[in-house]
Amino acid sequence: MSLPLKADRGLLVAFEGLDQSGKQTQAELLRDRLTAGGHTVRLLSFPDYETDIGAEIGRALRGEREYTADVMQLLYVANRYEWKGEIERAQATGTIVVCDRYLASSVAYGEAQGLDAEWLSAIQKYLPRPDITVLLDIPPEVSARRKMADRDRYERDLSLLSRVRSSYLRQSETSQWLRLDAARTPDVIAADVYEVVGQKLRERDC
């Protein structure tokens, strides 16, 4: 059971899914609609390649570094911890934080590579929790068709992506998730997202 939302606390909304599922597009559409409605919004994208840890992640994804799966997930998680304070400060002032990828990505990709899902969740236990996680669901084959060139090491492995999708579907079976068919048009998806986020905001403001 989720705790009641404090009236002065900003929401945290996370978009998850395979690459090319439309996470960035939906995160930006949500930001724009919330901003137009008078809300203060902070949009974040993970990994953040601008930090030292994020730059190292980028090198690994380009094949310039060789790390085991557990080390890669520790890097991803550390990259989010770099933003922990900023997220908490934003929420404390009523800002709505929208994330393109967040906690569930490490569970999905790590679990797909044979890591323990409970461990992947435990190492992120001190990060701010999402109020809503939106899963934009597409099959791996659709992800591959939407990006034919410059795919990173994960994007090229359809078997891995199939396992990632299975983990996402398993994780989405909770009340804090919204699972959507991402094969539909962006405007239709955005309307579904805003309906649920709007309901959360109304609950917070009651």
C-alpha cells in the first residue's frame, strides 16, 4: 500500500522500457503539458553522461571498457546517486521530477544478465522512490527496427532485450506502475500518461 502524498511534495515520474520505445518523447511531452498547467518540472535522463561516472558508462557502452554485468549496474546506480540530492531538493520545493529511465532499468537489464533482482533493488534502496513508473512496452524486434544504425552493445542483443522486457513486465505488476502499449501514436500514449499523473496530483492536493 502506498503512503498518502504530502500536498507540498513534488511527484517523481519515471519512464521505462526498451530503447526506441518513446521514453524521451513521452517525458518531454509530459514536462511540456505540466509546465503549461503551471507546474514546475525537472526533466532528467539516465545515464547522465555528463558526470565522471556517466562518462565511464559511455565508454563501456562504446566498447572502450570491459566490465562485468555487476560492475556495470553499480556504475548505473552510482550515476543515479549522483543526482539523489538534487532530486530530493526538487521534490521538497514541489517540483515534479520526470526521469527518462530510473530504478527499474538496473533491475531489468541486470536481471536479464543473470544478476539477482533483490540485490539490484537493495543497492538502490536509498534513492527517492517513483510515485509512478510508466512502462512503454514494445517487443525487441520493434526496438531494433526503429534504430537500424549506431546501436550499443545492449541494443544489438535481441535475446537480451527479450529478457529485459520480461523483467519489466514482471516489475509492472504493481499499483505504482502504468503499463502502456508503445506501438500507438505518441499523442494517444501521452493522453494516457497525463490522465494518471493528473490523478496523482489531485490526490496530492486534496
